[in-house]
Amino acid sequence: MIDDFAKDHLHGRLRRDREALLWKLDGLSEYDARRPLTVTGTNLLGLVKHVATVEARYFGEVFGRPSPEALPRWQDSDGSDLWAAGDETRERITGFCRRTWEHADATIDALPLDAPGHVPWWPEPHADTNLFAVMVHVLGETVRHAGHADILREGLDGRTGLRAEHEKRIDEDARAAHRAMIERAARAAAPA
């Protein structure tokens, strides 16, 4: 009973946080979706592509259920899953993302939490694992990158939140006053 509850809960959170990450692209121009927003080049569309690639690997090859999408061998990873090339459309990447979710969901639905898996890129003795550990790992990866996306999107146009239905109209004056209060507290704490 607890296994079913845990599996359903983890899967529900994964679904929610996937959608939150994808939602961060809504309403953005092609440029804003792709442009590097940190010194290391982190960008919103790249985060979506990366998280989809993570799911494709973990819920695919780790459990002997390779992704139907073409993926380079994990040993050949060159960081290209972290950004969108000029010939990769947003629709292509979000389509890959959604197809990957379907494949990952099928793996999660088909296997029990203790189903064995092997993660060849994890060091020994951790490479042999199970669905529960992989679900927790992928959920953590998704939440981490959804948090990155929150910050990047806020920096672009001020939009924040987990889902569209919870988004509130931006009150620029209230935000400026709140930020100013935090700035004053930071300056007061700094040594003179």
C-alpha cells in the first residue's frame, strides 16, 4: 500500500514540476526562450531540452526501455542538451519533451518501485539501483532546473509562479518596495 502511495505521489509531483518548467516558455519570443541568461549560457529552452534528455535516459536505458527518440550515447555527451541549436525549433524541443514524458510515464506505470535498474554513468557501488531511487533523482533534477527557470523568467519579464492559474498581476511598486526593504537590511548587516 505504501509503495503505491509513494509511487503515485512522486509521479504526481514529477508531472506537476515538468509542466511548471515547460510553462516558463509561454509567451516568450524565440530569442528570449533561447538566449543565454547567465555567464555559463543557461537558457530556458535549453533547460527544457536538458530535463527531457535526463528523463529519456533515466526512464529509458536505465530500465532496458530505450527512448524511441534518437539520443547520443551518454558517453558522448557534449553539453548540446543544454541549449537549442539554430535549426532546432521550439516545437521540436517541446514535442521531444512531451514524447519523452509519455515514454517515462509508461516506464513508471509498468514497473514496481523496486524494479532494478542500472545507471552506467553513476559510480560504483551506486550504479545498480531501482525505480524508486531513479524517480527521486529525476524529480530532484526537475525541481532544481524548474527553480533555475523561475529565476531566469523573473529576470526576463518579472513573471513568477508555479502554474498559470496561480499567477498574480505584477505590482511593480510593491515589488520595488519589497526589494528596497531587503536591500536596506543587507546594507545594515554589512560591516561598515
